[in-house]
Amino acid sequence: MKSQFLLDPNITFLNHGSFGACPKPIFDEYQRLQSELENEPVYFILKKQAEYLKIAKERLAKYIGCNANDFFFTPNPTYAVNTIMRSLD
């Protein structure tokens, strides 16, 4: 499992909650998308971003067994909890 992370192999890293590291395959994909964004920022933000989010929602919905319209992405957990709390009467 340690080989899947970029962490120093001589350190036992326990703080994966607040400051967790990304597994290498996720980091590699992040870098690929970052390069695509930097290559043509306006096109990426206005066209590709929505397409990528739609694909991600469809794949996640299939994985968890629900409809892609039954959930939404948020920037972070605090935003998600705040959204839920504000929707309650």
C-alpha cells in the first residue's frame, strides 16, 4: 500500500484525514488534467470541465448504484454539510 503514495517511505504517515496524500494514480491523473487546463484555460473551464464532471457523476452513480441526478458534487465536506443543514426546516 505504501508504494501507491509519494510519501517518504522512511516516515509512518498517520494524518490521512486533514492532510492526506493522494495515491499515485490519482495524482498522475490530476497532473494530466492540470496540464490540459494550463494548455487552454478558457476552453477547459467553459467546455471540458462540465463534460468531465458529467462523466465523473455518471461513473460514480453507476458504482454506488443510484441515478446521477440523485446527488451533486461540492467543493468540500464543510460546504456539503452546510448545504444540507440550510435545507432543513
